[in-house]
Amino acid sequence: MIYIVIVIYDIVLLVGTPLVHIEVEEEDVTGNYKVISVGDEGWGQAYMKPGDIVTAIDGASPVSNFTVQHYGKIERADSITKLGTDGNEQLLTIQKLPLHVSLLSIIGPLSASILFLFFVLVMGRYRMKDSSAFLLALFFLFTVLAYLGGYTTDRYEPFGRLFFYVSFLMVPILFIHFMNSYLRKFEECFVSKPWLVFFYICIVFHIVMRSIRELVDVEFYAYGSILLILFFAIPNILIVAKLIQQYRKHRLDHLRSLFKLTLIAHTLAFFPFVCLYSLPSLFDYPIVSNDVAAAFLLTLPIIYLYMLMTRMLFDVDFIVNRFIYHALLAIVPSALMAILGMWVARSGGQNGIEGIRMFLLFYFLLVITLFVKESMDRRVKNKLNGRLDISDSFERFSHKVSRVMKCSDLEKVLEQEINSSLPVLDMAFFDLDIHQTEVMIDKLRMTERAEMASVLRKKMNLLAPGSLLTMSRGICLVIGKRQDSLYILWVDDKANHTRFNPDERNWLSTLANYSAIVYENLYLIEEIIVDLETEIQKHSHAPSWVLRLIFNLSENERRRLASDLHDSALQDQIIWLRRLETTIIDEKMSDGLRAELEQIREGLLDVIHQIRETCNELRPPLLMEMGLTQALEQLFVEAQTRTDYVVNFSTESIDGLLGDEQTLAIYRITQELLRNAAKHARASRVEIAIRLEEGILHYTYSDNGVGMEWSVAEDSFSHMGISGIKERVRSFEGSFDWHSQLGKGLFAVIRLPIRS
């Protein structure tokens, strides 16, 4: 209620009191005042000029006017009588602006007042018992009051100015209270009580001194403006220092992203106000206006509302790295544009301030433009140019192919990816040896089959996995090669009757090369599995040692596949990236071609990143060196950055008690359960606990997902899901019990005897 009253008071003051913007000084003992300066945005700009003599304000002597006495300004007046050059007095009436014009001038703070009041009501409804939510609500309210109050200071109304001083100085203090409360659940303290006591003493001192100056003695507390800035800057500097300290302390644990985000948020919110407005104002050379600097304060409530209302943070490292890249890229063109603008304007302003302003304007515009350009690349480029989104495609393909267990699954994944990215009419896989006279593709006519077989046989010795050949109809991609036999994917022509462009051909060739490595390993695995299955069929069920052997072989092939990807496909991509970068730097080319090559370079970087992620998933890095506990914690951190659930993990000290095989089994089981929680369960909370009891490892998993019916559960046994987990557990002579119902999530308990 108090917030609403103050907001209404400020709005009535802004709307009902026209801005005059006239500075005067007493001329002589007659009580008249001479105009010293006239502001650009006030009423006086059209009717007064420096040197005019003011003989009366509101029909009374200027000496008796409050704003003239206290501030040497004419504000909150209805009329002014001035002495003209001909010696005649002229009465000027200060007319109020139309209501819609006045409201339009404060649309920013007015909208913010309503918006954040809505935020506060939402938090009050959903987070009533959360003390940090209450403090965040106060932080919102005082931030908006400071933002709105900044507009009232030019009216020189004492109570409005005092409201502004209180709210302005309380913003960083309330932020400290919020952080102390928010971090208490992480057992962290942000700023100690002695600092808070000191800050409150500074605020009380400043408000008392300001009250005397505003209401009683205009000469009192002459350094109030400087101290106001200092009392605001000091806690903010301390906040930034504390955030840096906490970030350094937690840079290797799960709180790293939290403190990095808070540090960025606080710097973004207060840097313009402190460094571009407040500190330069001490020397009368502000780089940006009060309105622009205050607008940045609104970014802080938005980010902290996001932090409080969501349990997951976005990938701040990715955003920061992209922003730094664009920010560095924009420096040189911003400087050139500022120099050009100064040359065109023929004026650099006092001490080059106009140049600095122009540089900052162009700089932020370029940074924003580059961000928009990147978003356009991801969302609009495909529709406008018909080109592939390479990064998204390889991300999907790498996640799918990492889970395939058979060549038929690889074929299905490859078909799905091509169909989802290209409008092709048809495709087919076939084998071709040196003696075949036609390919086995029903879609083709007999003459086309014979022609394709002839072309492929002639080039068989030259073809390698990943090769691409253009045929009279469609293209052929070599997926695998064994002595005198080729395993080929034929992709029909596109439905729009156009040729495959270079981007599409390069994308298909890379997919084929990637698939060839997977195919080679899967082929070997399938041969071994067929032999093992033959042996298993002779018995009622597979012995545990056979299951362990199968999983060990699978893990060995995963490691081999990861090594092949890293040593071949990844290194090839890096080599081509370096050659492309050298070409961009050394060769002369048009701006359009250079921009196109830069886009291709960005695509290659994304492909390299995806291959590295796939290698890490196939071969968990440093699992044995880090220990199971630390490896699982790292897995949970990575999983939470990609999904919408929170993992609560509790464990006893188990490092060194499990053998390598059991350690890897627990890690793989956890991967599969987390994958199930993200893909099928759509859970928001996952609970995992590990404990030891009488030589038995108890692994408990639960989530609050959608659950499943038995028909769905039975179908899942045909894939590497619950069935795979059950077989892994059985391979160590353990037990696996699970239960699930629709709407009640999944609960599972695994018991494994310890094998040191």
C-alpha cells in the first residue's frame, strides 16, 4: 500500500507539474532575478533566454519562491513575470501539458511500476513463506521507486526528493539482504552484519542531512550529491568484490554458474549508472543520461526473479562467451563509426564527450545487431535461404547415434536425420560387390540400376567411407567398405527438383563419414553378439559372466569409437577449420563471400563441439581417476544444464570400494536413468541416493515424472532402457526392483554385492 501511495504521489507530481528548467541568480537588492541558463527539455526553452529579468513568480516576489530560495531554480510555478527589453513587463503563464503527453513521457517508469507490482503479487502467491522472496519483492519495489523517483528530482519537490534518496540508497542494501537469505540454503554468507550496520548508518546520516538541507537551510550539507553517489557506489563495489570472491571460491563446484550469473547481472545493472553516469557526474561530464543509466537497473530484478522462480539456470558460460566474442568484434567498427560521426557533425563536444557517447551508442547497437544476427541464423536462415542448420542437425544426430546398438538402428537414425533436414523423395541402403551388375533398389528402373552399378564398380578402388558420388538420379554415400564390397546409402533427388547445393553436399558427406566410423564398430560388435547369442540360446538364460563380457565388449567398442572420432573425424574438422581461417585472413575477397565463409567457420566450430561432446559421452573422462562420487556430481551438473530437472544426490564415501567394472556400471545406469527422466518421464526433480550396508551397495532412484503403464514398460524392454539396466545389474549378481504408475513417477532400487 505504501508503495502504491508513493508511486501515485510521484506520478501526480510528474503529470501535474510542468518542467520549467530555469536557473536564476539574484540581480540586485530590488529582489529581481536574472536568468542564467535555460534547460533544453523544459517550458522555459520556448519563452525565456539567459539574461532575462524575472520580477515575479506566481504574482509574488521571486525572493519568496521556495525553489528559488533553496535551489536557485524556477520550478513548480504557474506564472512568471519578466521584464522585456523595452522596459515593459510581460506575464507568462506556464501551461500544463495534456495528460496523454505527460503520461507518454514517463511510460517507462510507469510500466515498470505496474510490471514489478505484478511480479511481487505473483511471488506473494507462490512463495509466501520464502524469506528470500519477500526480500526480493522489497528489492523490486525500491528499485522501481528509485527509477521513478529519479524523474521527480528535477521538480525540486522536497518530499519527492527525500523519497528518491531513501529508495535509491536502499537498493544495494536490499540486494545484500536478498543474497544473504538466498545463499543461506547453500550454507553461504554473502556480506557480514558489521558491513550492513555501517551502510545503514550512512543512509540515516545522509537522509537526516538531506532533510535539513531540503526543508530548512539551503547552504547546509553542500557535499550531499557527492556523498549520495559514494554511499551508493561503496556497497555496490563491495557486492561486486564479494561476487568475485564467491565465484573464485566455487569456480569448480555446482555453485559456479550461480555466482557467475549474479556477478554478470550486478555488473550489467550498475556499471552504466556508476561508471557512465554517477562518477562522470562528479566532474560535470556524464557520458549517458540519468534515464538511460537508470533503465539498466531493471535488468537486475528480472534476472533475480528468474533465479528465484526457477530451479535451473541457463548455460551462462555459453551466453557470456558469445557476448564477449560479439563485444570484441564490435570495438573496431564502433570506433570507426564514432570518428566518422564526429567528422560529419564537425564537433567533438567538450573533451570529446560527444564522441564517447556516439561510440557507446554505436557499440551497443552493433553488439545487439550481432546477437540478432545469430538468432536470425538459427531461426530464419533456413526458411529464407533453404540452408541446413548444421549445428542443430549434428547435435540431434550425435545424441541419437551414441545410443544405437545395431546397424539397423544406425540406418534408421541416418534416415530420420536426412528426412528431417532435406526434402528428398526416397533413400535406400544396399551392398555392392565387384561382380554385381545392378544395384538392389526397387525405386529405380532396371537401366538406372545397371548404370549406377557400373559407375560404382569403376570407382570402387578409389572410394573410401564418407565419399559422395553424384549419379544421374540422386547421390550415393559410402557408409562402409570391406575388401571388395561397399555398403552404400542412396539418396534420391530432392522433391523441389533442385540440385544438392555445396552446404548440403558437405553436410551429407560429413554425416556419411561419421556414420562410417560407427558402422565399422557396430559391425564388429554384431558379429561378436551373434556368436554369444548362439551360445546363450543353448542355455535357459545367460550366465552373469557372459553378460559382463558383453558389456565389457560394448564399453571397449565405445572407447574405440570415441578414440576414432577424436583422432579422425575431429582432427579432420580442425584441419579444415584452420585452412578456412587462413583463407579468410590471407585471401582477398568480397564482403559477401567473407561473411559466408565466416558463417561456415561458425558451423565447423559447432560441429567440432558436438563431436567432442559425443566422445565424452562414449568415454566418460577421468571416471576412474576422479572416483565415482565426483564423476556422478559432474554428470549431474552437465545434465542439469541441458534439461529442466534438478538432481538431489546423497551418498556415503564409496570411492575405492568398487571395482572398475562396477564403477562403470553404476555410472552407465545413472546415465540411462537421467536420460529416461529427460526424454520420457519429463520430471522436474530426481532423487538419487547411494549407501553401503553389510557389503551391499544400495542405489535408490526416484523422480516425479509422468510415470508409465505396464504396456509402455514392456515395450521399453526392447531397447537399451530399463531392460539394459536390469541386465547390467544381473551381470554382477545383483537385484533390480522398480515401480511406476501414471502420474506418480518412477521408483527403483538396485542392490549390488561389493566386488573390490
